Amino acid sequence: MEKEHLFESVPNFSEGRRHEVVEAIASAAGKAYVIDTDADPDHNRAVISIAGFRPKLVDAVLATVGEAVERIDLRAHSGAHPRVGAADVVPIVPLGRTPLDACRDMAHDLAERIWVDLKVPVFFYGYGENRALADIRAGRAAPDIGGPTLHPTAGAVCVGARPVLVAFNVMLFDTDLVTARALARSLRESSKGMRGVQALIFTLPGNRVQLSMNLFRIDETTPADVIAELRQLGAAMGAEQVVGLCPARAANGAAAGRLLEARLAAAAAREGAARCEQRGGEELTALGRRLLREAVELAALGVDQDTLLAGAERAAALIGVLRAAKVLDTELETMLAAASHGLRAAISGGTEALYPARVAALDARIAW
């Protein structure tokens, strides 16, 4: 059973072209667990996924924002994506059994520290707040903390709590902007389209048209549902892209190697390997090497049902392995529990019927 809450933060930074800057920002996270870095040169934006318990994660995110303030000058920034800051959006997301109220409380704590330590104003958005990002970016709001003048080079930061979502892009072929924008409008929940869909159209270099979506009710609308709807509407589609990480229960083929829960398990395995190496000895050193291989394989986990079931079993098994090696702490155990539960949630009824003994054993092992 979880003793502390586990969180993910997915800060979006206004830099996706200078790899050394993106790497420096990610490296600033220190002792928290950076589980993904996804830079996009067209949008000139990077999404960094960081997980951990609250104190460590607050310090990590604050450090990444500070690095962005030092290294990114909005006056020289260009890119397809709208933004208000060098560290533009900093969502706090619940993992495992963490409640959204705990995320909002953490977001407010983080916002205060951003202003006090970095002198960058903060807007609140998301769960429990009275405005959306669109209002902030359109200039219809004043900062909640600091300001009213924005930082001269770093702008402001939007901080808030939200449930886990999927950022999902689809390239459109042979589609003019008027048609593309009408298509995006037809998908939006706000226009009585699909539940939990926010959609924008971007024009990218090379006359490319991108449909960019946030799917924020993933138990109702998944990437596969959107693709099915686009096919029904007759859209000519190209490449699909998951930005950042995707919860296993919402994954389609585009999420292969980008599963949130698999990356959590990989981070725990990698940390376990480092602790084995630190403790030393032939047996632990050999175990550390095996854990590193396991981390690489888990990070690249696919999305077919057999692979997801095996991934849930592997994440659950790691708890026992790390405990036996005496390198397991509460944070790693909580990460692995969240990973195994999340992967288990992606197992279909058909797969349960095919492997009843395996699923029953897994359920017994991961019972909360």
C-alpha cells in the first residue's frame, strides 16, 4: 500500500532546437526521476516528464524552470506553438492513487517558490482554477503570483494540476487550412465533438499541416477513437505522434516505446542498478547489469496485449527483486506499483480469458 503520494510533472519548455539547452534543463532535475525528454524543432518546444514524491519533485521542477530562465530568451524565440514563458506550462499530474487535490496543493507550493526564488510571475490553470490556458495566452488574465509585469526574458509560467492526458498529433495530407480548421473544430468537445478532445491546427515548414490534440478524458476518448473518427470523416492522414508519454490503457501503435508506466518501471530498474553498483560485490554487480538491461527493454515496451501483460508482470516482479537486494525504498516501490497497476489496466477482457492463470496471479501480487 502506498505510504506517500506519487506525482508526475510534465513541464513544457520553449526550446526544441538547441539540444544542449534541452539536455541541461533535463539534467537540472537532479535526484528526481526524468522518465522522458521529447524535443520538437518545428514547435521549438520540449516536453520533459519527471516523476517522484513531492519534496524531491518540487525541487527538481524548480531547478528545471530555473535552468530554462537562465538559458531561454523569449525575445529571440520562434516556433509554431503558442507560449507565455520560457518554462511555459508546468502541469502536476497524479500517479497511482494520488488525488488531484494533492496535485493542486503541490502546484500552489511550486508556484510560490518559482516567484520567490526566480522572480518569474505565475498563472494558475487547470483543476480547481477558474481559467484555461487559452485565456492566459490570449491576455485575458493577470498573474496570480508576482507581476503584473512579466519577466523580461522568461515571461511567465503556467502552473496547475490536471489528470493524466495524451498529447496526440496527426499529419494531414492534401488538406487546405480552411478544411483542416473545420476538421479540428468538429473534433473539439467545446464544439460538441468528441468527449475530452482539444484540437488545434498548425502549419509546419514544408507546407505540412498538423492536427494537434490533447485527449483529456482518456477513459472516454483514446487516440484510436480519434483515428477512427478521422477515417469516418474521410481525412487523409499521415504520421501519428504521441508527445511525451502515454498511459498504457489509452495506447495505440504510436505509443510504442512511449508508455508512461513502462518508463516508470524502467526508471526504478535503473535506480536499482545504480544502488546495486554502489553497494558493490560480485552478486550485486551482476544483478545491476541485469537491471540495466531490464530498464532498456521496459523503456521500449510495445503496445500489443501479450507485451503489456508481460510488462505488468515484470514491473511487479521488480519489487521483489529490489527488496531481496536491499535496494528498495518506498518511492521505488510506489513507482513499480503504479507501473504494474497501469499496465494491468490496459489488459483487455479477451486477454484475461486467454491467460486466466497469469492474470489471476498478477492481480494477487499487485492487490492494493
